[in-house]
Amino acid sequence: MRHWLFILIFLIAPSLVKGSTEPSYELSEYRLMVENLPEFSIRDVMLSQPNEWSPLPSNRIQRGLNPEASWVAVDVKNLNAEPLEMVLYFDRSNLDRVSFNQTSRGQVIHSMLSGDTLPFANRPLASHLIGFPFELKGLEEQTLYFQVTTAGAHNYGVFLLDRDEFYDRLLLQNLVFGAFFGMQGLLAIYNFFVYLISRDRNNLYFIGFIISTIFLQVALEGWGFKYLWSESMWLQEHMVSTLAPVFYLFLFLFLSEFLSLRRNSVKGFLLCWGVVLVQVATALATIFLDAFNSAEFGVGIMIFSSISGFAFIPAILKQQKPAYFLMGWLFVIVASGVAVTHTAGIFMGPWNINHVYRSLLCGSLISFSFALAERMSKAREDRRLLKEVLAGQVPKTVLNELLDHPDHLNLEGTEKTVTIMFLDIVGFSHSSSLLKPKEAFAELKDHLNDIKEVIRKYGGTIDRSLGDGILCFFGYALNGRDQSDHASMAFRAASDIQRQSVQKILDRSRRGKAVFPFRIGINTDKVFIGNLGDQHKIDYTMIGNAVNFASRLESACNPFKIMISTTTKNLLNQYEYKEEALNKILVKMKHFRNLQEAYEYNLYFNNNEPIIEAEKIYWSFVGYSTRELRYRLSNPGDIFIESEVGRFEVVDFSESGFGVIGDNFLGRGVNFLARLTNVDNRLSQLLDQQSLSKVNLEVCWARPSGTRFKHGLKLTGLNSKQIEYINYSIRRLFNTAELNPQESPSQIDKGSA
């Protein structure tokens, strides 16, 4: 407030100090004559008759839109003996051509002309005001004639002041115009600081536009450039300085907003900065090339401004908070309307139209600056929310790009070929029951964070955490970019996770820490991926059978192993895996009648000791051992199981199932109907008596054993009496021996056969 008070005192102080003085000269009334001849010289004007002149009620000439030049005459008399230094000036500079003639006793004693046709000494003063200085001798009466030509309406004031008063008025005018341009300069600085915070290049474009607008107006208002003006410069200044900024502002906003340009793209850079450079070029071409010196140019500018201005309305409406944009648009529309109607003589007032126009233009620039700042504030909030949602879910490079370029975020649903990875912590429910809830939560968080770090390292995107598991995918990022080697990246990530898992179990066991094995399933196929959330929350996920198959591969996988689909295997480079570490496996898939082929990969195929040791550590931690009595056949192979998924030889059995070996590798969870029999069919005949020769079996575990595969099969769909009868029949017909728990097959899943 004190600063504004100081400025106000500074502006009015000269008039307070000077006070009132007696007039030192006397003026007659102003007279007007309209030029009606093609070449009307000053000599013709001086010889004209008094009845050819019309008296003017004031010093303001208002003739409306008229192509004919105006001749104005006024008599001035010096009341003192000393000569007076005086200036005749106009309050509007948007005129085409002004000539000034000072006469005494029927002779022209001094002439001046706007433009560059006369020497510097005979040109008007360089300022916003068209000032013609002259000397009035003591006690002498002279007649001043001046001719005004303008493409716009004749609406300007004429003032006669002594030179000191004129320079006081000029100082005030300069302060006013300086305030306009200073305000625009402050807006440029303001937008620069907004840019430093938001890093939105749209603010840089707006800064460039503001600076180019200042340059155009300052140049064409005559600050240091008027001596270069041609005779048609008044017309050029009126058309270019007043109307051009409106057109370029609307064009700039139309390109940057309505077309929704990506402001950090090359296209946006070229178009937005192109408008800025064209505006500067317009000023230079106007000054140095005598361009844009026709009324047709002004009419064209007015038409295009209106079109681009109303085309900007959709851009306003699509803003979430359009108040500042709408206010700025209204300011510009009113400014251009005032300029056009005043120029055309439709509406003429006594005020200085330049001040009104520039006030409205400054208001529009302020409004648009606030609109950008408000959008910056919202962008920062969106950036914060985006970071909260995506941090830890996508690779850092993708996250940083999305934070810097939110418009790159692609949430639209689309069909993409990706590699899906399911990961699950084996037996977490049972393991966590041995820990305090706080410890279990901390352990789970620690393990999942390590897993996520590996996934992000290889460019994966985490779809969601599944309690004690993770669903992620490779090959498509939220910035819309594809990853061609997604299958390889997923396989490498899974390999690193399982290596770290085994090593972590071995290390943690020495410190008495909880241990958690992993299962991983990987599948490559087409999915539909996009945002299932609403305006309040992003829920970026994928759906499709490929996701279900990846989940099934994970559940069919053995701990410390990686299960991959055939499509994933075919996309891997041969040097990325060892062929001998792959085992073809058959897995059950929902809604598929036949078993589906997949591959289980063992990172420790040439040395299983780390896995065996890790399994023992896990079972020791959970305190689990075989609870059921198991019996070993004296001659393995005496009993075999026949089914559509293969033939298996029974090695041992328990109350709930069988340990078998066969040539086919079946995944966990596979269910099938099988027939229990032996070479002479005695077992099947005995079981037939209770309708038990065919039973339902489920694979509980499976692992390679040399060139064949061992399985743990569990009887399903039977009651306790039926299971007891099967066990009784086997023990009755075959030699069996009770199996020591330490000799039982190694299996991680509690309740396995």
C-alpha cells in the first residue's frame, strides 16, 4: 500500500508544486475544413474564405470514419514580450499522416511533417504524442494550420502547451505507458518463476509471447524507433500495434490449448515459438520494410482475430476451472472490440483509447498468467497424486517421465502382447502364524520390496500386490511405449528373484530369521490393459485368459523354480537359458479339457544342493514333518496307475495317496481319473468289489528324478472307509514296509501325499 501511495504522490507532485499561473498566450476557437480537392496545398488553405471553415465546439476533432483529410486552424497570440517555446500535440498517435504549418502575416514560417521525408529538425517529437514544437515571438499573433489523414475514425484531441508543460505531460504519458509495459515485464518474470516450479514449457512460450508483445508495442509506439518511420507509419502503427497483439494472442492460445499440443514436443515447440517470432517479425517488417500499411490489413487482422478468438471457446470450456481463461478471453474480446469500434467511428469517447486498450490487454495477460499458475498448482497436485499411486509400481525412468510429462500417461484401454509374471510366497499363512503380526508384516514388506526392486530393474510394471504375492507385467509401460524384449526381461527378473530367494534363505537361517520360498509363473500373450479406476483413483490393470494362465503356472510351479509357458520359451534367446534345465510339464487350465504344455526351469539343474538345503531349512522353520504313516513297496512297480495323462509306477503310499514315478511331468493341482492295478489284475479285481478300481487323483508335488519324474498324488472324492479299504487291499496283496519319516520324499507343501 505504501508503494502505491508513493507512486501516486510522485505523479501528482509536479502539478501541486507548480500551482496555478496566469496564461501567457491567448487562443481563438478551433476551425475545421474538410479537404475536398485531390491536391490541397497550404497556400490553398491560407487563401480559403472564412465561410469554408466550420467552428469546433472543443479541441477534440470527431468526424468518424472518413477518408478525406481534415484541416484544422487555430489563432494563437503571445501576451508577453518574451518569445514562447510551445508545442502543438495530439493525444492519439494512431494517425496516418500529420503536417504542421506555422504562419505569420500570410507567410509560412515553419513546417513539420510526420514520417521521414523531412530532415530530423522538421519532424515531430519522438513520443507517444505527436508533438510539433515551434516558437511564438513576443506580442505576436500567428495562425497554426495542421492537416490530419487517418485510415480510422477522426477522433483525436489537439492541445497547445508551452514546452515545459508538454514535457510534464509527456513524462506522465511515459510513466503510464511504462507502467503498462512494466506490468507485462513483471508478468514475464512471474511466469518464469512459475516455470521454475512447474517445468511446464507452456510458461516459457507465454513468456516469449509477452516479451514479443512488449517489443512490438514499444517499437511501434515510437520509443527509439520513430525516426525510422515512413510517412505511412501512423497507419501501420494503428493497424499493427493495436490489432496484431490480439490476433497473435488468440492464435497462440488456439495452438497451445485448443489443439492440445504436447508442449514438450517438437511440434508444440515449433508452433508456439513460431507465433512469437512472427510477432517480432511483424514489428520489424512494419518498421524497416514499410509493410502492413493498408486498411485492408487491419480488416483482415480483425476478421482472423474474431475467428481465432471464438475458436478458443472450446479450449476454455474444456478447462476444469475456466474462470481465469474466460476472464482473459473477455478482456481480449472487449479490448479488440473497443479498438475496432473506436477506429471505425462506431463508438467514440473523449478518453485516450490507447490507455483503455492497453489496460484491457494487460488484464488479459494477467488473467492468462493466473490461469497458467492455477493449472500449475493443479498439475503439482496431480503430480503428487500420480507419484503416490505409481511410485514403486513402475520403473523409475517411466515414473520420472510421467511426472515430467503427465500428458504421456496412457490410461486408455488397449490390447497388447505382454509377458505376465505371477509370484507367490509359499506357505506364508502357515509361516506367519509362527511370528507376531508386526514381525510377519515387516518380513512380508521386506521380501516384497526386494522383489519389486528387481521387477522395476528389468522394466516391469507392478499391476498389484496380492497379499503374499505380486502380479506384474513386462512389455508395455504407462507412457505408451512398448518393450520388445519383454519375455527376456521377465525371465531375467524371475531368475534373479529365485537366486536371491535361495541365498536369502541360506543366510537368514544362520541368524534364526524367518524364511520364505517363492513360486513364479510366467506367460506371454495378448491382454486388454487399461485403467479400471475412476476420476478419484487410478487402477491400471490387465484382463484376459493370459493372466489366468500365468496364475495357473505359478500355482503349478514347484518352490524355487520358474514355470514358463510355451509362448514365453519361444521368445527367449537360446543363450538366456540352458536347455537341460528345462522340463516339459503338463498343467491343468480352467475351461480347457486337455492339459496344457509348459516348462519348469531349474536354476540349479547342475547342482540341486542349494535347493535341497533351502527346503530343509524351511521345513525346520515351520516345524513340519510327515504326519501320516507311509509304506514302501518291496518291489516298486508292482502297482501302477493307468490314466489318460500317462502311466505311473507306485513307489510308496500313505493313508491319503501315493508316491509314484513316471515319464510325464505333471504340474501341481492336476486332477485326473486313474485305474489302480498290477500285472495280474488282482488289485483291480479286489477294488472292483467296492467300485474303487478307478479313483480321482490330484498332483500335490512333482520333481525330476533322473530322466523320469516323481509325483505325490492325493486321493480325492473318497470317504475315510474307502481310503482305508484301498490301503488294506494293497497291504494284503503286496509286501510293504513302514517308511521312516526321514526317508519320505522331500515336499514343501503341507498335506502333500
